[in-house]
Amino acid sequence: KLRRDRKYKAKVYRCIGHGIGDAIRVDLVNCKTDDIVVSEWLDDLPHNVEMAGAVTRTSWKGDAFNVTFGRYDWTETVELPENKTIES
């Protein structure tokens, strides 16, 4: 999902594997250079709760990307690092 100013995009992945279980990862990407600025798992690994269909809403709010899980009624936030600046 692109931020309004199109400087960053967020990519949300559902990852399934032996070592991680069923987990959600968010990558925040600089659109200009296509570099991953932040990559975060939204829970401790291994994660054993089935995450299929759990993400119901995603949104940008300033420098923060929010992922809302409807089934569990909670929101996780991934923020851009303050010490990194991206040239316009």
C-alpha cells in the first residue's frame, strides 16, 4: 500500500513455514530506491495462531503503517525509523 506522498510503500506478507509457523511480516520500502527500510514480524516467532484472513485493514498515518486484525480486534503499528531520511 502506497503512502499518500508516494515516498514509501508497505508490503504485508503472510508467511508459513516450519521455523516460523503462521505469521505476518511487514516491509516498508523506499519507492525511489526500492530498498527495504524496515522489516518487522508482527508477533513473536514461531507464531501458532492461524492468520489466514485475519488482516482486515491497513493504513498509513504519518510515518506509521497500521495493520488491523479484525478477528482478534487488535492493531499493530510499524514505524519508519526517525534517524533515516529519504531525499525527495
